[in-house]
Amino acid sequence: MKDIDIHGIGMTSRRTRDRLINRLAAQGIDSVEVLEVIRKTPRHLFVDEALSHRAYEDTALPIGFGQTLSQPYIVARMTEALMAAGPLDRVLEVGTGSGYQTAILSPLVKKIYSVERIKPLYERAKKRLKTLSIHNAQFKLSDGGMGWSVMSPFDGIIVTAAPDQVPEELLQQLSEDNGRLIIPVGGRGVQDLWLITRHGDVFKREVLEAVRFVPLLDGIQR
Ligand code: SAH
């Protein structure tokens, strides 16, 4: 029987989403929780309608203003690495973008503090997540390289734009008790995805894999 598909282009069908999940599992994403959230989250609502037929491909997609929504594999990998030591209460996300990563984190953590520096993206993501009944995220238009100090410490910090070096403020806003920071580090082009864990004043760093992110930029764009 044919899949029921209200948009007529296959993007919402069960089979299309299952194919993506199978692919992520084959690429080494083990967390059933993470795979299940990705299966349930309507990625086609986070990109321009003209691109929605590609929403369940494992590919990065443009979201306007020169920014991109990461490929599902990277979203899954970062989420899985963030959660690997157990459940997290307070998470800071730097680079709200479309809000897709926020939506993926939403059922997995208690509270998300998400910052974005481009005003129209910030406004759209906020609205989109409200429409999707996601209520455990708080948004701020600001330069996330500074973190969000009044809300710190964070059990986890996830950064989805790449700085040349890890901002000191983010390290300082990590919980001293096993705080976890996932961040792409390096110049324009290819970067290393780092997982940094904090125990007191000791920061342990490991490189997870090579990634490509847009740069982390200073200041706000209105
Ligand atoms: N995670 C997003 C995609 C990230 S694209 C999603 O799921 O859609 C990277 C985002 O980081 C862009 O929206 C970009 O504007 C934002 N960004 C870059 N530098 C930033 C900074 N210093 N503070 C906050 N956001 C920043």
C-alpha cells in the first residue's frame, strides 16, 4: 500500500523517515532515544518549503542568511555525545539557527537555553518551536561566544558554529561536576569536533571527528 503523504512528495511518509533512521544506525548512532527523537521530529518544518522534499536525506540544508541546518548524522552524533554520561538538566545551545537541534534536545533534557546572533533566525525559531508545543527552551538574541552567564552553570553546552579556539567563557560556565561541552574547533572549512569534560578545574579534551560548520561570529545581526 502507498504511504499516506499529505504534501504529495514523500517527505512525511513513515518509510522516508525509517530510511533515514536506518542510515544513521548503520553509521554508528547507537542511542535508541536519539534515533527515536529524530524519527519523530518533523525536519521538513525547519527548512524552506522549496527544500522540504529533501528534509529526510542525510544532508545539510540552507536556512537563510548564509547559515545551514546540519546533516542529521551530525545532529545525532553531537546529541549522543552530549548525553553519553546520562541525563542532563540544564543545557546551553549556541547557534539556535532553525531550532531543529533545540527540538531534538527538548525531550531529552530538562531545560535548554538557546542563543542565536541573527535576529530573524532567532524570531522564527522561537515561533516555530512554540507552534510545535516545545516549552522547555528559552531563547536569547546574543553573541553565544559569551555563553549565558546568569543561567550557568550548565551540565552540557552544545555549539553548532565553529570558533578558532574554544571561548573561555564557555569553559567557565560548564558545571564543575562532569560538565560536557561539544564544539567544532578550527578555522573556516574543516574543523575537529571536540568533546570537553570538566571535573573541577580539570578539562579533558577528546576529538570525535572531522566536521564542517559555519563560523562562530561576534556580535549581533539585526
Ligand atoms: N543548530 C542549528 C544550525 C546551526 S547553523 C539548527 O539546528 O538549525 C549555526 C548557527 O549559529 C547560525 O544560525 C548562526 O547565526 C549561529 N551563530 C554563529 N555565531 C554565533 C554566535 N556567536 N552566537 C550565537 N549564534 C551564532
